[in-house]
Amino acid sequence: PAKETTQTMSAPSIKNEFSTVEGSSEGVNILSSFTRLSKALAIILCSGYLIGVCLPFLQNYLALVPGKTLPCVWNIITAGYFETNIWMLTVNCLALLLLARYLEPLWGSREFLVFLVVVNAAVGLTAFFYFMTVYFFTHSEEYLYGSTSGFHGVIAGFLVAVKQAVPEHEVRLLAVLTFRLKQLPLVLVGAVVLLYVLTGVDLVTFSLLGMFSAWVYLRFYQEKPGGAKGDATEAFSFSSFFPQLVRPVIDKLTTPIYRGLCPGHFSHYSAQHYSHTGAPLPGSDLTEAQRRRERGARALEERLSAKASERSNMAKESGSEQSV
């Protein structure tokens, strides 16, 4: 088999990235298992929160306030890195550290940073136009001078990337709810909508825009080995984010939009990567994308199995010590 390029990691490399022992008796610092880039980004988020606490007037300049974006255009970018709630700061930092442990080794630090910057900028820009459009029709100053910020838009984008990489891996939540990682974005949407209904905390706008921005980037623009771009596989289509029952309707609604916005994109992609029978050509980017997903899924399964075996061995050792 051909050697992998430097932009992707082999299954053993990914496995090593996940093989850090948590809570071992040797006292290994868990922070060492996180990537340097993710720790630097977490420090930036914490610094932004502290700046907001010490200098609260800066919130009008760092958070997204559409009525003040002109001339303060930088708040389109800074809003994503500016946290105003200690609990959201904690959740987003933990999610960043954990997700980066998988995605950064898979993509490489450069592509991980590019993805983060692109998604954050897209979330800020589209949120600005969304709020201005709603204000134009409603004349409600809440949309013009309301403050919106937080890293949860980028975190939502990371979940889309996880769906792309290991869609079939199963996760059990609280020993009750079981779902596959390909359903994780839909679970997040349900969670933020429920949070908004129960508490009034609005994480919906940035989360939805973050997922959509990440999907557009990964679907059409992310550079792959060999010069190809995007991921045109059926498993990563827009309708794959929805329940099976409504996917045919979503496909009918979105296909004309894709053809209008990206003329020739999929026809060229198909001609380049599919045979006349409709099967992916050997060595094509679609085949390579599927192989990367399978390697990621195997590595994740091996890591979870290793941890379960380790916990079992530790329990047996502790039980034997107590009996002695």
C-alpha cells in the first residue's frame, strides 16, 4: 500500500495520541495529554473572560454588537473568543481540549488552526448579517444592540468534523441514551434549543451557524492530499444531518441550491473520483476519505477498549490487595 502523506496520520499514530492513561497511580499530569495549540487557545479564552471581568466596558467592543460593528469591525472575529459566562467558559475549554486531542493529530496543527479561524470568522460574519436582517424587518433594537459572544460556534463546528471522521462510532450517555457520532450535531441542536426554552440562554444562533460554516468548509473547501478539495461522499451530504425520514425532502430542496451556487463542482468531482459504474475509483480522494474514517473509528475503539481493560486490571489489583 502507498505511504500516507504528512497531512494525515496512520492508525497507530492516532492510537498513540489517544493512549494517555487518565488517573494513573504514577501521577501523570493530564494536561500533558492535550495538544499545545489547544492549551494556548484555552488560555486565550480564559484571558478574554478575565478581561471582560476586569474591564466590563470592553464587552461592547469585543462581543458582537451589530449596531457597533461599524466601525468596530474586529468584533466579528473577537466575539468567538470572548466568553462572559464562567460555566460556558469551562465547558468550551474542556470541549476544545478533548476534541483537539483527536482532530489536531488527524489534520495536523496548521489545518486545525485554519479550520478554527475560518469557522469563527464565518460565524461572526453570518451572525452580523442575520441580526441586521432581522432588525430590518422587526425594527427591534434587541437585534441591533444586543451582545452575542462565545466559543460554542466553533465547538459546534468541531462536532461536525467528528461526524465526518468517525460517523459510526457509538456513544452511551448517562447509561441511558445511545447514539452514533454522526448524530452528535443533531443532539447538540436539541440541547441548545431545550436550554433556550427552559432558561432563555441563547446558544442557538452561534451553534447553528458554526455547524453550517464547518460543513460548508469541509464539504467544499478543505484541501486534501493530491490537490483535491472537500468531501463529496453521500455520508457527509447536508441531508445526513437530519433524521432518515426527512432526508429525501431535504435533498430535493437543497440540490438545486448546490447546483446554482457551485456549478460543475460535483460533476467534476464525480468525473474525477467515480468510475462509470458509480463506484469510487481506487486511490481517489473519496476512497481515501473513507479509509481515514475507518482508521479513526478503529483507533477510537482500540483506545476505549484499552481504557476499559486498564480499569478492569486496576480493579482486580485493588481487590487482591484488600484481600491480602
